[in-house]
Amino acid sequence: MDENKLDEELKKIWNETPNAHSNDIKEDSWEEFRSSTFPSKKKSFVWRNYAAAAAAIIMLVGTGIYLKKDLLKSDISIASTVIENTTSKIKVVLLPDSSKVELSPNSKIELAVNFSINRKIEMDGEAYFKVKKDKKHPFQVFCKQTTATVLGTSFTVNGQVEKEVIVALYEGSVQMDVKGQNENWILKPGEKFTYANGNPTVEEFNRFTDFDNEKISDVSTYIEKNYGYKMIIPTEYNNQRITLRITKKEDLKTIIQLISEMYNLKFEVNEKVKQIIFL
């Protein structure tokens, strides 16, 4: 296969892209990728070079990420991708490092293409982050004038109000920094950092939801309201009482497993109709 034919085949793979990217971005990205991968005047091009290039393209296409000359509040020029929630419901996003983001409506995040080693995110709006631990690669969230740096933790960042950012920590620890200020703030679980009108403050907040000898049906109502799943329990358990403390951002799976163990019940999840059926 001659060089022109190889070029055509590689570009064909590159253009099999998500619709979210414009043709201009695809074209610019292709030219940048080709020029950096296949410098001109090369004397030969063997099949293993083609295979390696194709694999690199497929990796980028599969994640919907294209090379753009943007900065993500970093001294290095890094490629990025934007994930936006234009719906009226929370959008759950699994990041390349297995961290999870619950993106609120009218919110968006922007992250690096080399995110696994450069875990930087710029965000607008509100999101809940559950971060995968990686001591070698700290996780940073930039929102307006603030930076939240973590290793492994769960927290919310709310920047929906103009000139205000609120970071609430549920688990782990977070270091807060403000652009132009030398001081930093280390948050503990149950602490909330607020930056408004140029003033940073730290205060406690209630990160737990408590059920103190309440009907199990109250837990069912809570789950439906906060997670969107309806809990179906055997009728003989309708008047059962439960005492339970969970964080307000607890994983639904953890809550269901706790209830299952407390009452020695099995459960099934019907994703189609969003139901959890205890047996």
C-alpha cells in the first residue's frame, strides 16, 4: 500500500467521530496529529507504524477526544474535551481514570485528553465528584478563581451563583486554593469552603441523612426522591422500623446492600422501570 493510500485509510478512521465535534475541529485535529506522527521526508513507512498510528487514532476516537490548542489553567498546552449536561436531570459521567462525576443540569466540565496522568478539570455549574485514588496524579478541579486538589475523595463543587464557589467535602480531604492568594485551606469531611465576593470562609455542614427508628417506607421515599429508583418491599415489612445513617451522597448500591443485610433480604434491580425489588 503506497503512502497516499495509507494516509487516506488513516484519515477515514479519524473521521469516524462523534457528532459533538465540528468538521473544522476534526480537520484541524487530523492535520495536527498527522504532522506530529508522520514528519515529512521520512524515507520509509512500515506496517507496524501504520498499526500503531491506527491504534492511537482508535483510542482517541473511542473516547470522543480531539486535539485542540487550549489551556486548562496549566502551564502546559493540553488537549481537552467538554462534557455538558443540557438535560433537566443529573448526568452521570465515568471519567477515564474511573472517577465518577454527577453533573447537574446546565453544567459542564472540561478535561484533558491525557487525563490519566494530568487529572485536571475545569467546570462551570455544579457537580459531585467521587475520585479514584491515585497518589502519583492528584485530581484538580478549577472553578472560577478556586482550585480544589484531592487524592481520593468525594465532594461537591457549586459555582452556579455568579462570583461564588462552594465546595462541600463528604469523604477524604481537599486542599483549596484561591488565585492570587498565598494561603490554602485543608478541608476535613463535613466542612464546606465558600468563596464569595473575594472572601474565603470554612464552616461545618451536615453531610449525613439520619433515619432514627423510622418506617422503612421513609427510606423508600428518600431513595425515590434522591436516586430516582422506586423501592418495592414485601408487605410484611411495611411497618418495620429502621435506624440508619448515610452520607447525603452515598452510593445507592451501598444503601441497598445495607438494607438487604439488615433484614436478610435479597434484591433485584429493574433498570428499565427504575425499580429495586426486595425478596
